Amino acid sequence: MNRITQAALPIILIIIGCSNRERNNPLDPGNPVTNGAPVIERIYSNRDRINIEWNRFEVNGLEQYLLYQGVADEPLTLINTLDADTNQVVFSVPQLEQKYRYSLQAITAWDSSRISAEETIIPGPVNLWIADYYAGKVRQLSFDGRHLNRTIGLESPLALALDRQRDRVVIADHWDQLVAVYDLDLTQHSDFHLDRRPVDLTINPANGDIFILPVSDDGFIYHLPGGGGVADTIDFPVSATTYFSMDFGPVDNALWISAGNGAVYRYRLDAGGSFSIFSGIPGRGEVQADQFFGGCYIGTGQGLYHINSDNSLDSLLTGVNITGISSTAGGYCFYTGYNHNDQSWLTGRYNSLTGEFEQLLGAEWDDLYGIQAVPGADEVGFIVNQTGEWRLLRFDHQGNLMGEYEPADAIIDFAIE
């Protein structure tokens, strides 16, 4: 009896020694990868549809996964039982612009895992598209700006626009000298090769016509008919550089082009293709069509200005280096900028119906270059590019942080789907 016990002792010691090795059992709370729970690797939304992906547990006797959901700050509740051989689930939620929290648990024939760390998402009525020039990527983000839906790789995506009526995204690739057109599922796409480098582009939503402004010495604008057909060009009075900006104005049915010499050009599409020039605008800057009253906004190093439909010029905000603007169909113009007087950053919006300004973010949110208004069901929030931190920041209509995404480089263009 004693001999049997002594003979078994080395085996026992060997087994005990194995417990000090790296733990590979995914159900083990000490596992450095799983911490004893499934790992949600990816979560994103497309309007009311939530997609969750996780690492599949490689363990004997795995029977199912349990999916838990929490709404706002309410406790988690079980909402679904999932097969053991799956690692993805797609489902709809009943309410948009609501915070949802999700966790997973693995169930085996003899045990259950810990409940995973919670992942949070706020689905909404739109998706966000971001062209990241230096990263060579176009990203689609969920409504809350935190979660990556999908990515398109391009050499140098400098500008993009959404054609919502035809469910397509149009992207200008600067150094490859092309315009890429994708459907929103990214299952089909076509390239239009140019002989010049594109600087900016815009779309007429009524007929899908695409207008591309290239770098040129002789001055012209590419025109790609939305219904197909042969591309043509529009003569432009001056040579264009990378400092130029262009937008389509649905109220005026016109192209608005901000030049690098303090001038803004308007090209009316319904007036025989005539150009008008507006000069004397302090500095060069970004142009955005006023989607409510007509005319356009111009943000420059000296302030925020508005060209009215009667061709007059209003100085809306001076003493501020405007670093980004975004107008809405509801009559707002969102902006980021640096105040020269008190040497601080500011983010706000101008209400063209009342003529009032509202500050949305204070000086603590600095190095903001670029802004995009993000419409919700009732209110309009926004997303900004914080270049000093290499990230995108998504805020609701009251300036409360909803989410952030990183990395993001210095030259960013936004569009809303």
C-alpha cells in the first residue's frame, strides 16, 4: 500500500506542476486572453440592425452561448440563446438613439463561463463616412462614432460625397487621379480615371450628377452625368490648387467654389452655365452651401461669412480662425475654430433663422480641424476631428460626448449616409 502511494507521488507532482504553465482553457478565469469569458471582438450598427462578433470558444462540451442586453443603465437580461458553432449574431432593436449594452456567456455540458465585459453601442438613423487621406482609408462608422462598420482601401482619399437617392458613395482619390463609386454594400464599384488630381467633389442629389474639381493650370471642372453617358468638362475662370473647396447648393441649383485668393465663384446650372464671382472675402477657406436660405457659408482664417441669395455678403463671426464648417437643411451652420482674442478653441453653431450663436464645446476641446453635423430623429449632433490627439470625437446636440474613434489623421472629409 505504501509502495503504491510512493509510486503515485511523482505523477501527482507532475500534475501540480502543470498548473503553473500558461492557462489555455478559455473557461479559466486566469486565462490571459479570455479571462474566463467570451471576448466580443466587434460590434457595430447599421441603423436599427446590430451586428456582434466574438471569438469562438475551443472547448469540449460547448453547448450554446447566451446573449445579454441592457438598455440605458438597466440591468442585463437574457435576450437570445445561440448555437455553439456560431460566432456572430445580427438582430434589430426597437428604439434608435438609445444606449444598448451587450455581454456573452458560454455554456458547456458541465460548466458555464463568466459573463463577458460589456460592449456599448448607440444605433441611429444614419451612418458616418470618413475619408482619411494619410491613412489611405475610407471608413464607415456607426451612428455613435465609436464602431467601425467597414473599410475601403484607397491610395489617397481626399474627398467623398453620399448619393443617398441612389445608395452610393463617391470618393476622390487624389494621387491615383480617379473617382471611385461604390454601392453602400460595397458589392459593386466602378472607377472613373482622370487626367488631373482631384481636389474636391460634390453631387447634385436631384439627378446624381457628379462634379469634380481638379488641380489644373487651365481651369475646368469634370462633370459625370448621374444617369450615365459621356463625361464632359466645365470651363473654370481660374487655375485650381489644393486650397480650393466646392459644394453643391440645392436651393440655388449651383456650384459654390472657394478659391485660394479670397474669392468665391458661383456656377448656376440652370442659367446657361454662367459664373459669378464674389471677391473681398478675407482669406481663403472652406465653402458650404446654405441648404435652407440659399447662398453659402465660407469659413476662413479671419471668420465665418455668408453670401446671400441677393449677392450681398454678411460677416457672421470675426476674429476667429474657422477650421471647419458644416451646414444643415434645418438652417444651422456648425463650426470649429480658434479665437484669436482669447487664444482658445471653440465649437458652436449658428442659427440662420434667429441669427443667434450657441457655443457647444469649450476650450478644453482643442486642436479641432473639421466638423460634420450628424442628424438624429429630432436633434442634430456633430462629429469633429481632433488632430492633436489623432482621433474623431462624436457629440450629441448638447455637446455631450457619445463616442470616439482612433486613429484618425490630419486630413479628413466627412459624409452622412
